[in-house]
Amino acid sequence: MDTPLMQQHCRPLSGSENRLDAHQAETLMALLKGWQLTEHGQALFKIVPFENYHQTMAFVNALAFIAHREDHHPDLGVHYNRCEIRFSTHDVGGLSLNDFICAAKTDALLVR
């Protein structure tokens, strides 16, 4: 991959030909911090801890902006002091490059 994930943008994808295989997913996982492959490699998952509800909601709102801009939306679990994030591409039946692009952009929100 020549262009870093952060500099890429999501594009509409559908069909199993756009689903990443296990080797592709593992290669891209090395570019992320703290993410896990779940559901037999069909999704990316991360729990992000915060000190309070205000910080959690500020993060969720920033993530919502990115998701809207990229037109690729995660499943979120929003709690008082953490946010659970799950990326998967339903239209390909598993993981796509879009999931890794959005995970990298999510991580950029957490740089302090």
C-alpha cells in the first residue's frame, strides 16, 4: 500500500470481491493500534476508555463527523466512560479497506 490509511478516503464497495482475505486483514492490522479482529475476522473492534461522559460524547461526535464525511458508519456502544467501536462492511460480507481507513482516522482522534 503506497498511500497511508489516514490519507485515503472510503469509496462505495459491494460484493464479496471487495472483502479482504485473512492475510490482507492481518497486514492492515499492523498499521492500527489497539484494534482486534472479531467475529472470525469479519469485523474490527476497539474499546476506547475515557475519564467521563463529556469526553466520551466529544469523541463520539467527532467520530460521527468522520463517519458522515467518509460515508462509512461504525456500530457504537456509548457508555459513561468508554466507547465500543465496531467496523465492518455489510455490503461485502466482512472487512473491506474502508474499515481500516476509518479505524486509522478514528485513532487519529485519540492522539493527545
